[in-house]
Amino acid sequence: MAHYKATDSKCEQFRRYLDKSGVLDTLTTVLVALYEEPEKPKSALDFLKHHLGAATPENPEIELLRLELAEMKEKYEAIVEENKKLKARLAQYEPSQEKHAE
């Protein structure tokens, strides 16, 4: 009987932990949304994953990576444009292929 009480106490502590951290409310909200969905998705698990992922706050590290990616894309585009201009300038100084054929 003592073993049963210890297990029951641990379960209750864990339930309180989930309740305090907002896990139970979030799960309840997502499950209610699934229940109220007029056309049930093929995969309930995918539905839960999608809605739980959207419900979590954005990780600051992810936002920093997005900003860095945007900066890198801008730099890439600038380098591609510069490369085109340099190739055009270089073509002015290189003898044309027609003159080499003679």
C-alpha cells in the first residue's frame, strides 16, 4: 500500500507541474481545436505537431539566424551583381574570339 501512495504522489506532483507550466491548457486548447475541426485531418499527430509548434514562442536564436540569412542573401546578390559588372569590364580588355580565329 505504501508503494501505491508514493506512485500516486509522484503522479500528482507531475500533474501539478504540467498544470503550472501551462502544458495542460495548451494541450486542451489544441485537442479542442482538433475536435471542432469540421474535416478531420488524415494525421491527428501532424495536426497536433503543427498547432503546438505554432503555439510556442519564437526562439530568439531562430530569429537571429533568420536575420543572418537575410543579410547573407543581400551580400550574395551584391556579389553576383559585382561579378556581372567585372565580367563585362574584363570582356572589354580581352581580345574577341573572332580575332583569334583569323
